[in-house]
Amino acid sequence: MRERDLAEEEAVRLRNVVRRQRKELKSRMVEVEREESERKRVVNERANARYKQVMLEAYDQQCDEATKIFVEYQKQLHQYVSQAKDIRRLITDNAADSIGEIHLHNEKEAVYIMVKGSKSSDDVIFIETS
């Protein structure tokens, strides 16, 4: 009888040990799952951050290129405005029915020919002859 009681006590003790180990294992599995989830989140954040960084760098490069193009267009526009002012000045200085040639001092050394009709209502035509 004593052996039987000892065997029952040992069985209860072992069941409790197994239950405790199962609980510990479940909690450890939950912890590992949580750690893995956190690791994946960090990896995704890094990937997203890298993607955003690459996109920002590409956007900055496009902005720099657009700025260069805009500056070049602005220079050309300034040259055209200066040329138009020079031509208007020449028109007002010359007689009404004249044909003149203007040599402008810019990078291209462009030559413009002004042609005006005989009537005051005719349009003035400028022809670039580079």
C-alpha cells in the first residue's frame, strides 16, 4: 500500500512537472513568436526607410536637373528679352520702312534680320540667321 501511495504521489508530481513545463513552453513559444514578429517589423521598417531614402535621392536628383534646365531657360529668356529690347530700340531709331541687320554679342553670335512692310499696319518679322 505504501508503494502504491508513493507511486501515486510520484505520478501527481510528474503530472505537475509536465503541466509546468507545458506552460513554460507555451509562454516561451509566444515570446519567440513576439520576438520574430518584432524582428520582421524592424526589417520591414529598414526596407521601407531605405526605399524612402532611395526615392528621396532620386527626387533630389530630378529637382537638381530641373533647376539646371530652368536656369538655362531663364538665361535664354533674358537674352531674348534683351534682344527684343535692342530690336525695339532699333525700330524706334530707324525710319519706318527699313531693313536692318543686327549682330548681337552673345554666346551664339546670332544674327537677326528685321523686315517691316511698307504699311504701318504690317507686322514686323524677325528672322534668326545663325
